[in-house]
Amino acid sequence: MSNKKIGFIGAGNMATAIINGMIGNKAKEPSMIYVFDLDNAKLDIMKQKGVNACASANEAVEKSDIIVLAVKPQNYEEVLLGIKSSVTAEKVFVTIAAGISISYVTETLGVNCPAVRVMPNTPLLLGYGATAMCRSENISDEDFNEIYKMFSLSGEVCLFSESKMNEVISINGSSPAYFYLFALAMKQYAEEAGFDGETALKLIAKTMEGSAHMILESGDSLETLIQKVSSKGGTTIAALDVMKSKGIPEAIKEGMAACTKRAEELGK
């Protein structure tokens, strides 16, 4: 990564994961990172990492070249208006909140800053993130690549047009919860069948992990992978027939559509 200074407004889980990724991979010296948060305990943790703790959001903006807005969507307006006086056209902003558009950020700031809109997901906390990203037209390749690297250190990054950034939430942002729900139902069945829940969960989670590797590495389509597990008249077919009869595939797609609809309603 370059010698650009990175600022974070907000030091919650996602900001911490990104910072840990940069420091842990020696992509950025802690002294090149500036953080502000209202919670002094979080700032103390950052200080222990060698990161610069700022006394205000404005200080983080003034001392940084790239600023990551790691706050909740409902706090964006307050934060953006609060830092407005410290913003220049050279500052680059990164929005990681669901529904917050590049135009909302730049229009609220009153400056047409270069910007990147990012939709990460919570597995990023463990270095297994799946991040969607789009860029403004006026951002340099150097700055964009810096931000791309920031997230790719903690997982996979895919690029989209901004018109897809609300829709993609259902695919990567909210979707971990779908898999957790599936795993929960499997665990509950195992417990009802007399298995120890935690032992069953190890099998379930490892099977999910292995299945993900099969999707990415086997070279087979999803349809082929399903077929390879399903013997005619066998146990897998019996399970799949019931799941299909209950409308599970359709329910998943309808749920994803509802996710997108809500993202559009919340979008700014």
C-alpha cells in the first residue's frame, strides 16, 4: 500500500477488522492510521495497537488522506455535517453503511470528493470477508487501489456499478444470516434426534466450509454438485424433495427480494 494516511470515524467491529487486516499483513504502519470514536475505551484499544487516537472527527479528517466512515447509517448526516468544515476536494471518502450512496456523502459534505462505496460483511472480522465495491468517476486509480487492498486483505472483493449496491446486500451483506438460520435448524434437528448440539454444530459448520470449497474449486456447477450428492431413491433426494415441496428455494429468493426492497427504502 502507499504512504497515504487512513482515517476512521468510528472504531467498531468493522473498522477494527479493517485496521487489524492492514496492520497484521504489514500493509500499513499503525502510525499512518488515525481513528476517532466517541467511546474512549475503543480509542484506548487503538492506542495499544500504535494507532493514532484523535480527539475529534475533524482531526481524523484533517490528518488523513482517505477517510472511512465506519458509523451506523442513521448517524451519517450528523457526522458528515460535523466534519464539513474540514473537508477539501482532495480528501477521499469511503462509505461502508448499507444504503448510503456516494452522492449522498458528497452532497451532504458540499464537496465533490472522490469516494468509494463498500458493502462488506461480518466474516471480514475473521479475514473471510466478501466485499462489494464501487467507485466514483473522479477517484484516481492509486486511491481506489489503496481502498481495494484495504478490504482484500480481509477476504474477497468484487466490483459493481453503484446501481447494484443495494441489490448486492442480499447476496453478501445480509446473507451470512441465511446460512446461520439453516445451520440453526440443522442443529435443532440434531438435538431433537439425541445428538449433542455443539458436536453436531462442528459437523454442520465444517460441512458448510467444505461445500463452499467445492463450489469455488471443484469446477462443477451447483446443479452438478447437487446431483453428485443425490443418488436416485436415496437419502439426499428424500430430504431435497421435502425442502422443495415446502418452497424453500422460492422462500430464499423472496427473502432476498425483500432485503433489496428494504435497502432501497433505507437508501440515501
